[in-house]
Amino acid sequence: MTIMLLKHNIVASKSLSIAFLLVLPILILMRLYIKQEAYDMVYATLIILFIYFYLSFSSYIKFESMKLKKIVHFFASYAFTLYLIHYSILDFIQFFDNKENSMNLFIISIIISNFLALILAYYTEMKYKHVRNIMTNFFIKKEQNA
């Protein structure tokens, strides 16, 4: 199981990525079950490792499916908005946390974060081409009038 250095990017081998992709979700779920807290350093490290090995493994696979491409594009279309609001929503929901069902509140916060991010992104992130055209036309007309 080697790690290859490719253009300053460290990419794990295929077999190493598969091994970690099988083990890390189990460790993540065990950590959540034991700790009953989603945001701690160990949990964050496990998630980062899972994402790293997922991306390493996916670099070995060519995705030809148009359905899969559409699904990935849909989730990527509001990723920045989700990034901006998810922690605020989690923090707000944890205000009501009674430590008995913190896992339920975490799952609820994920659902609410995705739903609100999708709504906000629909009016902002997903309209960037339309907004760009309006601004371009506005400034072109302003230059022509000057």
C-alpha cells in the first residue's frame, strides 16, 4: 500500500483508499454513538480522512452516468451557501439541546441546513449567470452613455 506523490498532491493507492472507506464510517458512527457529540476534534479528523480517501478513490474511477453527474451538480450548486450557514444553524439548534437527544438535534440541523441553503442558493448562487448578465449590461450601457 503505497502513497504516490503526483504534482505535489498526495494520492492514496486504490487499495488503501478502499480499506479506509470501509473502516472510517464505522469509526465515525462509533465515535458519535460513544461521545453523543458531533463536533469534536476526533470526529472532525475522521470526517476529513473519509473525505480525503473518498476523493483519492474517486480519482481512479471514471463516472459516465449522466444521472450521477446531475446529482453531484445539484448538491454542488448550493455547497457554498451550505458552508456559510450550517454552523450557525447547528449552534442555534444546540441552544435547545438537553443532552439526551443531541444526535437527533444534529440530524435535524443537517436537514434544516440543507433545506435553508437550497432556498437561499436558489435566489443567489444558482442565479449568478443571470446576475452577471444584468450587471454587465448595466455597466456597458453606463459606459456607452458616458
